[in-house]
Amino acid sequence: MSTNSGPAYDIQRPLKFPFLGLDDEFTEEILEKAPFNLGPEYPNEDPTMTLPVWIDNICAFPGQAIPVCGYEYYEFYEAGKKKDGYVGIIPHMKKPSPRPRGIIYKVVHLSEKGNDQFFTARLLACYIFHSSISINMPKFLLEPVYLGSIKVQILLESLHPLTLEIMRDKGTIVPSGANRFFRSHPWPDLLERIKSYYQEVGLPEEYITKAMDQSPARISYYFSEMAILSYDEKVTLLNAISIEGRIVLVLDLIRNYRGICCQDCGKNIESEGPQVISVTGVCPLFYNRGGFAHRTLTMKTEDQDRRMPFVLYDTWFPDYGWSYLTCNRCTNHLGWVFMQAEDGVEPTFFQGIRMSQITIKRAERDVNGEEKIAHINE
């Protein structure tokens, strides 16, 4: 990977999407609130809320800001604005659950300017909720499914009582299985492992300090956004039974990561690991001018040929130009290579990989304890 003495890239800059009509005072509100300044708990005494709820292929943890774009979203988010700007989204699950968790989003901005063909909006993920009714999850989902106005219960997560008892060293007598898990994963050790990982993926020190200063629940949410995860893995983490369990599962997924490959032909994609370029995580969601969504994995890479035709037009990362990245075996469009437009900012190059075009390889153990590789698609 290229290194020079230039300053680190400002990882808040990708939150701006001027070509989608969102570069105004609402952008400043996003920069002020996300992902660390939303507050650790639900602000009202009554942890319930009635709001319009949909099933959709969106999963973002509290604290994140995501864009949406397209005609199909206009009614979807306009309805949310009539309810104090809040909407509920239950991520679609391949394996149905009668009481899946969802996310409450605040509609910060809904705009019709900037593009004649699409409505654009910005959502702040605020809280996790349980539905008051059983959800009939469709097997396939091609567009958002409206469930109606539903009363939901805000989930106020905190550290498990056993973690607190262990931290107080009171020697509480508990079932051996639970005792073994929580004593094997003490909270201070989990925090150290999270901090070490942040340093590994290049999260600037000032953001590490902010991230580690959050409530335990928000620490677990932000840590989840910093790992290479498929959509289904994110939904699994959303439904984790405890904060500690969520963090341990993310650590396991990181430890068992064995690389990525082209989804079409299986050729390995050479990379040096994830690289934080956006404060929202290593797989930020972007829309292009055509209204197509791309969950984009930002990865470290070696120096590229500077003679490549890099383009600054409609870049998602201000100060970086982009060029197409294709599989050198089957020519599948894997994503983009980004290069600094002017000498100075670091990194000089990085890759933006389309999650929809790759397969994540993870190690698993068979019944004999031997490692095998599972291939996980978006």
C-alpha cells in the first residue's frame, strides 16, 4: 500500500452527496449528529412508539446515516415525515422470524431537487425496536412492503447483568454455560480488542476516542459497521441476544475472514484488508446518478498505474477520482479504484468493491474439527 507524509483523509467528507441534491443545511445536521451524537438512549419515558413500518432490504445500525433514492421511496418516506419524521424498517430475512427486530429511522431530508428523475432522502438510524405484532415475512422482496401503522417497543440494550457482576468481582453463582461465556469475554478485554481492530483498519485516533466513549450498545453497533459483513450477517447481528454476544460474533467473523472473490467466476480479489474511508464504516451505502444503490466495501490496495483514466465526476469520495475495477478473469464489474486527485491526502489509492458482485470467504470447522471455507454472498 502506498504511503507518504500527507495528512489522513477526512472520513466525514463522503457523507456529502451534492449530485443527489443533499448538499445543504441538512448535510450539516448529518455531520453534526452521525454517527456519535445521537444520544445513548431513547429520550422519552415511554419506550413505545406508533409509526409506519415497512419491510425492506435495508439494515443500518443506530448512529448511521444512509441515503435513499428512487421513485419507489417517495410514498415510503413521505408517510414517515407525517409522523414526526420517523419510519420503521424491518430488514427482510431469508429465514422468517415471528418477532424480528427493526430499526427506527428519522427522515432528516426528503428532496426533489438535484435530479429530475428521482426523489432523494437521508435517514438517520436511531433505535432498534420489537414489533407488537407477529410479522409474516415474504419469501422474496422486490420492493418495500408496507405493514401499516404499528406500535413498537424500543429496545434499550445494556450490558448483561453477569458482565456487571463479573466487573464488580462478586463471584455470583450462575449456570456454568453462561458463567463460562461472560468470564471468557470480560468487557474490558472486548473493548481492547475493538480498539485494536479500529487501529488496524485505519480509523483515525480522534474517531477511535469518540467511538469508545459511547454507550455499550452503540459501541457494539459501530463495531459491527467496521467489519466486512454480508447483509444476512448484519441482520443476524441486529437480532443478537446481548451486546456482548454481538461483539463476540463480530470478532469471530473477523477472525474467520479468509478473503473475497469474484461472485461470477470465483477468482480471488487481491487486497490488503478493509480501509476506513467513510465514518459510516467499511461498507457504506451509495447511490449513483442513475439511482442505483451500491453497498461499497473500501479496501486497501497496492499502488496503481497513475496513467489510468481516473474521473472526478460524481465521485463518492471528494478529493478522489475513480476508475473501473473489473475481474481480470471474467471482466465482471467488481467496483472501482480510487486515486487521490492531488498529492497530499492518504491513502493514495483504495478499492471500492461492490458487495453485490463478490463472495465472502469464511472459515468454518466441520465435525472433525478441520477447517473448511464457506462462501457467503450478499
